Amino acid sequence: MRTAKLPTVAIAAMFLILLLAGCGRERTTTTVHMVTDNGAVIIARENRASGVVAIQLYVRDGAFFETSDEAGVANLLHARMFRETESRGPGEIQRAIEGLGGHASSATRHDFVQYAVIVPSENFDEAVELLRDGLLNAVFDPVRVERDREKTLKYIDDISKRPVDRAYQLCLAELMGDHPYGRLVEGVPEVLSRLTAEDIERRYREKYVGSNVLVAITGDVNPVAAAEKLADVVSGLPTGVQAEPVSPPVTWPTESRVVVERIDVRRACQVVGFPGPGVADRDNVTMDVLLVILMEGRSSRLNTRLKEELGLVHSVSAGWYTQRHPSPLFVWMELLEENVAAAELATVEIMKELSEEPVSDDELAKAKMQLKVGNIRMVETAEGQAFHDGYWNTIGGEEFASEYLERLSLVTADEIQRAAELYLGSGVHLAAVVLPD
């Protein structure tokens, strides 16, 4: 399947909105939830809005389940899955799916690995058989593993030269310390350089087992029959042992720091990071609302203050990802070198203001409406609903997702102020700056 690389900062903001929008609303008619004998979970939903069906496979793998001396093995394995099998040569599965009028993609995240297919519903059975072959009969040719390693190393090198991405990664690494969230899902070059095809296949045997797999299906299909078909596929996997996180607990810095790096760029970039909650935290919905107030539109606080009033930045945005463990809230900006210190100070002041004064009724209503509308729009599609089911169930956010709209309706200005005081009010932050050399 086509590989989806780690998003650049601009695309990451779009991914964030998809996550925020993907909670709570379920506009389907029939739902089947099944657990197979080997522990795999199947969630199938009927959605007759269009003649397509989305199938998304989630595996408990990724940086969250890697030790430091394995950093990158999950992504390197992901690059080989559904590419070549004992009976189909390189690229044949991808071409066959496209021949069915479908589309395939995949991605490695810190908390999981995802494989996604969407096809016309009349070709559902054929797509399932292609997925069966790719999942159960993968082969790991050393020559092709080496090519994937070279591509991955080049990608890591490329993003290290993109100023916003580099500043973001510096900030993330400093904030998260030894936690896997602090490193790229693509891995660490020195570890990648010594991984072998045997290591990749061993990972496949250990992690691609029933107890680590969830399949979400949504579309113009009979959900009972669809669930049974996919259950028959994943039942071919051994039960295995469910993967457990190998990461240390998240510990946030107790004092502010600034990290500076100079590379060959024309314009300075700065990323400022603050502590944030995890998926099981009561503040995750509140943080979504707070984030929209900060980042969405010309009237957002960051844009109004940093760009329009103070003229300190050329562009500014913010992001926070709901993950298993607590995750940072980031503000990233492009600006002139002489404005770096002032922009950092102004960003911290904006955060403190949120902890000291309630947001306005207009800001609160606008943010809640944007999240509600985004939610409705996303889960009306087969692909969006499958993502909703797969993502939240995989990272342990079933309750977060199912109660999202209700909890969103209950968010108040006082709740936002309390959450801002908890995470942002101290002013402790990490700033990473990339400057022209």
C-alpha cells in the first residue's frame, strides 16, 4: 500500500482537525462489534450514503511499543506490508486495488500502524481477498528492505533541513525526553542502519497477531456479513501476546528552556511547546475547545495578537494530538530572527491570559460550533467513520469518542480557564528555534 509519511507541520494541523472532528457523531444504521477467538476486534457499520466501503486495519505497533534500540522497526515493517506476498509480486496488491476502482494508503503513528482501503461496495469481496493475502503471506526480501531503509533515512535527512519541521522535532524531543513521543515514528538513523530483514520479519511475527489487531469497516455493505468476512481473514493470525507500551511515564519540564540551532535557511522558525493531557484525561475535550480559540481563523488569539496586532510573525498555528499518553500543545511560527524573543514572550502571555480570565461567550460559542460541525461532516463519510472507530478504539479513547458531543456541549468558560491554568498558567514551556546560518 502507499505509505503516508509523517506530516509536515502544515499538514499536521490538518490531521489534528480530523482528529478533533472525528469524535462522537455516528450517523449509521446498524453496527456490529465482534471479537474473534484469537482476540482481534472487528467493528462494522452500515452507511448507505454512497456506494463505497472503507476497510481500515489498525495494529498495536509504532514508536510507543518500541525500545530505544528498536526505534524505527515498526515503520520499516509497515513499509513492506501489503507490498509483496508469496503469490503476488512487488506492487501487485496496490495495482489490483486500483484496478477495482479503489485506493489504498497506510501510515505509522506513535500509537499504532494503520492500513486503509476504500473501494466500490460491489468490489468488497475482492478487496478482502487482497487484504487477506497481504496480511497473512507477507515476504521480506532483504534487497527491498534495504531500499526502504534508504528511503527512510533520506526522508529523515530531508525533514531535518526543513526549518519548521526541524524546530518542531527539536521542541518535541526536548519536551518529551526519553519518551517515544519525542522521536520520529520513522526511527533513529543509527538504529535503522543496523536493522535487518530478519529483524523486520521477527517483528511481524510478534506484533501482527490477533490480540494486536482491530479492523474497522464502514460503508454500503451488510455489516454482519462484512464483519464475518474480515473475521475470517484475521482469524488466520496467531493469537500472540498483546503489545504493551515500553515507554517511561511522561514527565514535563519544571522550568522553561530555549533550544537554538542554525542551519541553511532564509527565515527563522520557532516552535513553543506546553504540557497537555492524554486521551483518558478529563480535560481532553476542553483542550480541543481551547485550541480552536487559539488557532482557528483570522480572529483566533494567536493570529490576532502575533500577526495582526504585533506584526511579529509571517504565519502562526497551533496543534495538540490526542494520544494514549499526555501530549504537548505546540505553537509554531515563521518569523524574522529579530522577532524571536518577542514572539516567544507574547505566546506565553497569551497562554497565561487564558488561565487568568474566562474566554468570551462569542469565542466559546464559535469554537464549540466549529468542532460540532466538523464532527458531523467527517463521520458522514465511510472513510471518516472507519477512522473514528479505528483510531479511538485503538488508543483507548472509546469513551472520549462516544461521549464527545455531550461533553463538548458542557464545556464552559470556567472549565477552559481551569484547564489553561493547569497546563499553561505556570508559563513553563520549551522553545525551539531554527535560525539562518
